[in-house]
Amino acid sequence: MKKLLIKGKKKLNGSISISGSKNATLPILAACIFAKDVKLSNVPFVKDISTMLELLKFIGMKIKILNKKKEILLKNSNKNINTLAPYKLVKTMRAGVLVLGPLLTKYKKAKISLPGGCAIGSRPVDLHLFAMKKLGAKIKIKNGYILAECKNGLIGNTIKFPSISVGATENAILAAFGAHGKTVLLNCSIEPEINDLILFLKKLGTKIQVSGRKIIIFGNSVSKEKIKHRVIFDRIEAGTYLIAGALTSKKITINKIQPEIIKYEIDILKRMGVKIFIGRNLVTITKARNLKKIDIITKPYPGFPTDLQAQLMVLMTQANGLSKIKENIFENRFMHVPELKRMGAKIQIKNKTAFVMGPTRLTGAEVMATDLRASVSLVLAGLIAENRTIVNRLYHLDRGYELLEKKLKKCKAEIQRV
């Protein structure tokens, strides 16, 4: 099994180009089921993307990958379409359930395996199914599969989500694309990745209006023959490297981004005492000498993202005093804490809140990744720890970070995969 070896205490210096967003690409790939001919650019070639492409091939789409150009060409001739998403292709990736909406609304039936993914919480698909039922689908759960059908097609409706969910919002938008009439979604997620999906669907030919957490989709659209789309940058990757810069750098420039999208994350780092220069499509960051403690609560966008909670916790170990981070999104997202404690971190968990005492000297250890974001938090800890850190279970890391070692090595980090 592959491992990362990291020699810590190296001052990082250089620039890092941010890849396209995994979390934007996945729902857009699901939306390609509606399209005839699509060219996607700025695609991150990480494990979750390759899994989704395998799923689309299984469904019956033609796919060509241009690795050097970071492009994917997708075609759907509507011939020999399979409305099944099998367990073997959905078990490692929750985003596989996003083909439910497109298959159901376009082909009037779908059989989707209940999804897998990270072990950070139950993350049930109840809200996805709630939305499909509101649009007129008949749904059963049998032998680990979602069985959905709508013999006369989906019908537009008003859907108010009982709680905010990124995946359910995406699936409802996708289902409403092909539904008859108007669909009004209330209490939606408004992540930048959802805006990117909406932009893609508008290019396909539908009319969508967004006002706060209200999204209106005018369905039963006719897809255009050919479209092109460039995927938005990965704001979680950008935030991860910003925190790496705050921990370790003389000076690191993060480029190929839109700084206004990560304004809240930048403001948090500034409040902790990190020096940041903001350019048009880049951010330059230098290590803070005296990091200040901070209290954070994870919230849906535009709040602080749960996907950066583990990374920020590493920075908190180097701040002066007691910092707090309350996890409001997922119930099991502190599984990195025991591993960080093995490296010397002083962290206590109580009532969904991590209490982090700093500054703490971290020392290298052999650690184990438990989920995607936890894995990269251990890499960040290894960069500042004394001696050598070994990170196991890299398949978690590879689900969402493209060329991580290469990007860090370019900034003078001592890191290698063995």
C-alpha cells in the first residue's frame, strides 16, 4: 500500500496553481447525460472524477480524456443507455447518486446503488429522494438500491428543503431540468460549485433564476447540440494551500483562483495574524510569526466550509491560546484528531466542538488517513513536524487532491510517495 513520507520543518517558497474543482466537476458530469456533445476544460484528474467517468461509460456515454489539456470530451447518442448505477461504481463515491436526477427525468427510470464515500457521517440520501418524490417520482429502496420511475415524466413543483444540502440541491436542479413546467427550490445550498452547475445548464438551454437560497428552474429544456464549459477553481484546494502557506512558508503564491469566492477563508486567516496580499487571480501568503487564537463554526456557504475544518485545526495547534472549532455539518468529522494527538497536538472534543491549545510542538509519527480532508490535514501537520511523518491510506487523499506531492515539491517541501 502506498504511503507519503514527509520530512518536516522546511520553509516553503514558490507558487502553486490551483486545479479545477472536483465538487463542481462531478455534478456537471452528471448533467452531461442531458447533452449531445460537451467539451469540459480545467478538469481535475483525481480518483472521484475517474470513478464518475467510469459510471458515465457504463451508462452508455462516449468519453475521451485529454490529460495534458485537462479536458474531457463527452457524447451521448441516446443509444443503448443503461439507467443503472451499480454498487461497484458508487460504493467509493457519494457523488454517484447525482445521476439519479438526470436519468430519471430524461429516461423516466433509474436504479441507483445507495452511495458510499468518506466515513465522516451518515449523509443520508433522504433529501435527494424527498425532492424526487415532490416532482412525482415513485421510489422504492430494495436490496441496497434506489428504484425510481416516473412513467409520464416529472412535473415541476415547489420544494422546500427541511435542511440545507449541497447534493440534494444539485440533484433537484438536475431533475427539474427535464421536468414539465416550473420548479421552485427553497432553502437551497448556494455554493460556488452549484452556481457553476447552473451556468453549465444555462449553456445547455434552460432558464434558471437564483435569488438568495431560492432557485427557479424552467424545465423540459431542449439541449443544444454542442457546448463548451470551463470548470471553476477548487476553493477547498486553494484554502488547503493557503493554510500550508500560513504554517510553513517564506512566501507562497496561490494562483488561478477567484479570491472573492474564498473571501471568508482569507478573512479568517487575516484575523489569526497571517499576512496576505490579494491580486486579481492570485493570493500571496507569508508565515505569521505570532498566530492568534480563533473560534470557528462550520456552516454552509458563505460560512466557513466543513471541508477546511481539519486543515484549519492544524493551524490552530500553532496559535497562541485556546482555539475552538465547532463542526455543524457532519457528525463524525473529527476522526483526524486522534492522529494529530499522536503527533503531539493538544486537542479535546466535547459537544461537537474541538478545543485546540497552542502553540504546540508537533513531532513526526506514522499516521492513518480516515477521510479525504483528514488525510491532507496530516500532510500539513507533517510539513511542520520535527523528523519524519508517514501518512498511510493515500486512496483517501487521491480522491480529491491532484498532484499534491508535485505542487508541494515545487515549493521546496521534502515529500515523496513510496
